Amino acid sequence: MIQDIFPHVFHNEFEIKTPKPDSYFLYFQDGRLLLDHKKSRKIPQFEALKGFGEKAMASSDYLFSIDQMDFFLVDETRISLTETDSLFFYQTGIIRDLKPMWVSFAAVSAMQLHRFYSSSRYCGCCGSPMMKSKKERSMVCTSCGNTVYPRISPAVIVAVIHNGKLLLTKYAGREYTRYALIAGYTEFGETLEETVNREVMEEVGLRVKNIRYYKNQPWGFSDSILVGYWAELDGSPQVRLDETELSTADWMAPEDIPDDFTNLSLTHEMILLFKHGKVI
């Protein structure tokens, strides 16, 4: 999955660091990400900015490290960067395709923090400006002291199995057209297992039993922590589709499942495990 970057090690401890010319930077603007594209698409270093490097470094905040590589976020409200012979803007959808995996993970982690900082410029309680905390990863109101942390929303991914088949779904009204598993966010006052039961019933009108935890995944694309579960059908397999959420839901045998899945997401990993007969 996208966070599985071994042998590289991800360090997300909060620190305040000063960038160096060989430090890496991420710059987002209008849904686009500035990348070095000389040989392959990669996250650029400050030294690639030449005459703008010092100003960009002064307008940046430390995010995290991978091994000994430090990554910084350049504030687009303090400096405007443009394309050069070696730097080019790409739509952020390119992040899923960046290689190797640790580059993709670094980019989506930075995008999640950029979204947090950009959406927390003003206090939701009193409307005053917010400022970055000097002691933790948060935004603090300059007037009332309200403190806001990066949003991490828990969501479940559910693989429902019946008579050797897996229930695969497709979203309604989205650009994403591959098959997926039933998924949904946890509501207030419920456990993750209760979320599993509710989401399956809401989306396809089915009951499940023998709910088993599989694993979890940070998913910066939607500010989520995804929690995967296996479950068995309890009762009739007749689907009652919520057409506001899904366009289709099909019971599929392993040999009928398409091969167009990647190794980025928890959803795809679970589908491929079932397809290859590796579900315990």
C-alpha cells in the first residue's frame, strides 16, 4: 500500500527545522503540484529554484522526513513560483502515479497537510486569524486560543463474502470507475464494527456476520484513516442498491474479478487477496 515504503523510514514527529538547498519542497497552487520533470517526475529540491531558492526557503515550513531527506511546504500565499525548464505544474491526480512508492507517499502526505493549513487560516469560533503552533502540529487562534488539528476521519472498507464470491461495487456519479468495496465514514456514537453493519445495510440492503478486522491505512487523499474488515453475508444475497451512492453491486467469483487494480490502497489489496485465494 502507499504507506509501505520499507526500507525507507517515515518520520512525522513535529519539529521546527530550517531548510537547506538540498532539502525537498512541495508547492501547491490551484489544485496543481510543482514537480521536477527533467528525467522523471519527482519532488524538487530548493536548489532547483536557482534565484528564488532563498526566498522559497524563507517561506516554507518543515513537514516530515523520510530517512535523512527533509521535506518542506512552501507557502503559496507568501511566494509565487512559476514553471521553469526543469519544473512543471501537474494536476494533483498525478500523485498516485509517482514512482517509487515513497515519492507518492511523501506527496500525498504533504497535500494533506497543505489542505489543513489552507483551510485553517481563520478561526471557526471567532473569525480571527490563525497561526501555526510552535510546539505541535496545529493551528491556534490569535484571539480566542481555539486550537485545530489536522483532520483524520475514520472510515471502514468492507469486503462481504458469500458462497465463494465477493461483493464489488462502483460509485455513482464519480470519475473513478473501477470496482471497489463497500466503504463509509464512522458516525458519532458508533464503533467501527457498527459502522460496518450500518454502511452495508445503507448501501446494498444486506446484513453481515462474523466481522473480522484486517488492517488499516492512512489515506491522505481524503484526510482519512481507512480500516478494513472481512464479513460474511447473513441472510439473502439480494442487493437493494442505494443509487445515490452506488451505480452497481455485483457478486463476483475470483476468476471474474478484473486485473486492473494497483498496490496503493487497502481496497485494492483486499480485492486482490480474495482474487488470488489468500483470504484466511
